[in-house]
Amino acid sequence: VFFQQIDVEHGDHRGQNQTLEGIAPVQLGNGEEIGDDHQFVGNHHQSQEQRKRQICLSVLLKPHYQQALEIGCSNGVFSEALAARCDQLLCLDGHAKAVNLAQQRLATYSHIEVQQAWVPTQLPKHSFDLIIVSEILYYLDMAALYELMTWLNQHLTQGGTLLCCHWRHSIAGFELDGNQVHQHLQQLNLKHYLTVKDPDFLIDVWSNANINLAEQEGLV
């Protein structure tokens, strides 16, 4: 049911505010901050968000990860869903209110840490085998986006997974929209694995190693 009207492409080329899960206020390249009243998607219903979360979890390349990073955790709803899939999870958001909400939601999970951090200037120095970037990159200007892409190339461990997910519809007042963001992301120096093209959002998955899940499972 969740995959009706979704175009999934598999390739090997290189390459949301309190009520909107996954949309994280960040600092723009010019230093301007997105306030907590920014809701570009309007009536983005909870059922759609739940569906998107389930698709994101289903397309991850491994059942379990050691060190995971979620950039743009917002109120921690997807973080909670991701908790069972990783040994350690670091959740980042640029907005103090979102961080507080996520910390409250995730307080019982000893392996999850929530921090306030700006993208891309305050990202961690260590590497991760899973990086999630959800619903934030159209808030960046072009220079900040490419700075983040450089960081992603350098901080995904061997065999790790990168998943990016963004809203596809037009966004007034920003340099980029979700479609443009994902076009630029194709220039990552990582192995592109698949694209999910939903009418409302895009999901792209990369690894930094050649990977074929059917071969790994001995199916082909």
C-alpha cells in the first residue's frame, strides 16, 4: 500500500518546526535564521508524514547500524522510529525549541543524544555508518549546500549509508527547492543506490561502497 504511485530508480552512478516532523530550522548561508513559525508545506498531514517515515526506514541498506547521525531531527518523531536500527544515534537541529521537544521525546533512550547545531558549520568531526538528512537542505544557499556535501563525502564510513529526503513542491522565498537539491546531491562522490520519486517527496540513498543487496544475500 505504501508504495503505490512511487517510482523507484536503482542505479550505480556517483554521484519540519514542531508540527512538521523532519523539517528543521537551520541557519542560512547568509546567517539568517529560519524562525519556528516557518511552515512552507501548509496542511502536510500526519498520515503523509507517517507514510514517508516508513518508506525511509524500508529503503535503508542495512537492518542495523553502529553510529547514526540525523541532520534535522525536529521534534524527534523519526528519531524514535530510527532508534531500534542503530547502536548510537546523534540527532541535530538548529532550533532550540525543536531540540527541547526531541530531548523530551527521546529521554528514555540511553543510546540517543540530541544536540543543537547549525548546518553546515557545526557538524561533528567524527564519521558515521548511517547519515539521514531530511527536509532541511532547501533552507541552505548554494555555497552552504556544497559545504555540507563535502562534509558528507568525508564523514560516511566505508560501507555506510546516506539517505536524503525532501519535499518536492515549490517553496517561496528560497534559492532551492527539493528537486533542485537532489539534482545537486547527485554530484556527491558516493555510490548512488536508489531514488524514490513520490509525487510529494524525493528520497535518494547512497553508499560509499559497491553494494548489491541481492548478491549479499546470495540470491543471485
